[in-house]
Amino acid sequence: MSGSDGDGAVASADGATAATDETRAATDGRGPVGSGNSFFGDVWVNFKRWNLKAVRNPFVLVVSLVQPIIFLVLFTEVFGTVAGGAVNQGIPGISYETYLVPAIAVQVALAAAITSGVGLVNDIENGMFEKVLVTPMNRTAVFVGKTAAEVFRIAVQIAIIIGLGVALGAEVVSGVVGVVGIVAVGVLFSLWFVAFSNALALLTRDQESTIIGANLLQFPLLFLSSAFLPLGALPGWIQTFARFNPVTYGVDAARSLMVDRDVMTVIDVSWFGGTLDGVAPGVAVLAGLDLLLGGVAVYLLSRASSSDVK
């Protein structure tokens, strides 16, 4: 056997060993993954496996949180004075810190959701995804369990951002209920981008392509929205784009909870006569988008076969 053949065999053996270790970690001591499991049992197995992967590689979690923290600190310190005037014209009586925290919470959801597709590509590259495909696990349960693990981590990261924002001077007017609501809106927002990221991973099966494709969308979505300035302070063409931008709906819904009043800028409703008038339209739009892209991701996963990922 030549040296190159030997190296390839060793690399293949190492990858198989790593994949086997993960499979064993996910079995929960009950034999092969998914054997005899219910749908929710398969969800639970995948939830534990993806959280275990995150614990073993905390660098990804830190990176997805560091960038939003930098944005929060820099924007409040550098642009707070200038942007504060525009904010007060749109929403009188609040500080820029209070205005910005919901936007950074949504940014956390975007940044963390990008890593979802990267994790799936890693599974494809090390052979673990192929092993999952040949198990009797429900394909939808595989995606739901993976997504649930990522949503759990996103919720924790958003809570950290809210705490840091309060330390910098932001005020959650609606109190603990508002904090829980902002986390819930951030999680709801993250689901469509998690689905998009996973669909991109299944289509490209390449880590670099997945990262580039997701990152190309992240910053245009953030800056062409009401995230950092009220729509009225932005150029007309940006206002037009923002009305079709999911970030605007997520940020406005979270911001309504933050300031405890209706600040939705793109859909004017009076169903509830208060804060929920700003929350309900955003939640409805995001839920529809989640169902649409989630269905696409599950469809692509259901059509995947072991020959596709070899």
C-alpha cells in the first residue's frame, strides 16, 4: 500500500470512529438510534446529540454571540447621540439603547442560525449524516430535534444580549413578561433562517458555500430594515425594501414588547388596542415564513439519500 493510500485509510477510519462515537452518544442506551422510538423519541435523541456537539465545540457559540455584542456596544457608544434624535422623532421618550436591544436580539438569531447549516455540512462531510439517513428515524423528527437544540441555544444567547443591554442603560418597560416575549419573538424569527441555512447545506453540501450564502443575506437584511433607525429616517427605496423584509417584522414586534406600546411600522392594526397590535402582525408574518421554509427544509431532507451525500 502506498503512503497516500495509507493516509486516506487512516483519515477514513478516524472519520468513521468519530461518527460512530456520536451515534453511540445519541442512542441513550437503547440500541440503534431510533429503533422502536416514537416521533418524539427521535426528536429527543437528535436534540441531545446536537447539544452535545455544541458543548464539545463552544467556539461556534462564542463567535455567533461576539459579533452582536460588538454591534451593541459600538452602536450605542458611537452612534447613540446622533441616532438618538431620529429615534425620538419616531418613538418619543426612549433611549437609543432601548431602541437597539431588540435589533441586536434579532441579529443574534440570524448569526446563530447560520451555524445550523454549517453543522449539517459537517455531518455530511464526516459521514454522520449518511448514518442517520439509513436509520429508521423519522426524517422530520431529525430536523425538528436539530432545530430544537439550536433554538434552545439561541434563546439563551438572546437573554444574554438583553441582560447586557440593560447593563448599558436599556429599559424593558414591560418587565419580565417583555423579556420572555422578546426571547420568544427572537426564537420565532430564527426558525425561518435555520430552515434556510439547512436547505442551503443540503443543496450545496459545501461548508464555504453555505457560510457565504447565508452571510450574504445577513447584513443586507439587517441594514435594510427598521433595526438601527426608524423607517421614516431612511431613504425611500430602503423603506420600500424594509416593508418586505422579515427583519423589520421581527424587530418591530420585539421592540413593541420592549417599550410596551405599538411601534409596528409596516402593518397598522387595531385588533387589541395596545402593545399586541405591534406584536401580532410580526408574529403572524414570521410564523408563515417559518412554515414555508421549514416545509422546504423537511422536503429536501426527506428526499436526501445516502448516495446524495457520499
